[in-house]
Amino acid sequence: MPDYTPYQQKIIKRYYENYDDLGRQRLGELVTDLYLAEGKKLANGWKRAEETMRRMKVPEGRIRIIMESKDPALLAKLVKDLG
């Protein structure tokens, strides 16, 4: 593992301190994209949403419900609940 400069260490530290906020923001952006997307972009958007929810450690049952319904409104509710 390389040695990081103090500046780089601060950047890494801030990234992990704000990880939940970044994930919530990413999911919020995906909600908008999912409402507007069609075809392949829609499928890719749901795949990214699932990956993001798993990284954020959203309960598996909730992920399953959202992914089975493919309803952007449920994803939007999750973002609201996380906030």
C-alpha cells in the first residue's frame, strides 16, 4: 500500500465520512434517470441502483421489493427515508 501525503489522507478521510451522503445523492439522481429512461438505459439504471443500495447496506428485503417492482417511486421513498 503506497504512502499517502497528508493532503491525500484528508481527501480519503472526507470521502468515507461523507459516503452515505454520496450514496443518497447518487440514488436521488438515479430516480430522475429512471423516470426518464427507456430500453437499455432503464435496465442499466436499475442495475446501478441495486449496486448502490447494496453498497449502502440497505436491508436485503427492501432491495428485493424495490427491484421486483421496478418502481422509481419506491426508490424515491427510500432516498427520502435515508435522508
